Amino acid sequence: MVNCAHPDHFCSVITEEAWLSRLGGFRCNPSRRSHAQLDQADFLDIGNPVELAHSYWMLKQKVPSANVFGTCCGSDLRHIRAIANVFDEQM
């Protein structure tokens, strides 16, 4: 799994390679801020739940083996609902 990073921080390495079939899922941070910026922040950045959900759908297209799409720091039920809604609309 990939954990605690916004999809923008790792999408460039999600290419058609054999190791991708071993990825089971993603638990992304909804914030686009770097880890250093988040460490210095006075509040949790919730990012954009709908944008994150669409990023997850794009990841699912690139990594069909992934079946876990959770969330990480700064997320809440809004993010889970947005992910469920996007996947429901697309399937």
C-alpha cells in the first residue's frame, strides 16, 4: 500500500510496470502540502475531498489490483463519502 502522501506526490511513478500489480491500495493524505509543511502547520489541512476521490478513481484505472482506498491525516467522513460517490458513479 501507499500511505500518508497525496496522489500528486507519487503519481509520476505509477507507470506500467510489473511491481504495480503488488499494490493493494492507497491511504492518501488529502493535503497537497509537503510533509515538512504539514509538520509546521497549526491545523490539519483537509484538502479537497471530491478532488481526492477523483484522484483515487484515476489510480484505480492505473492500478486495477488496488482494492483499498482509505484516507489518512486530515480526512474525515466527507472524504470517505466522496470516494464512495465517485466509485459508485463510475462503476
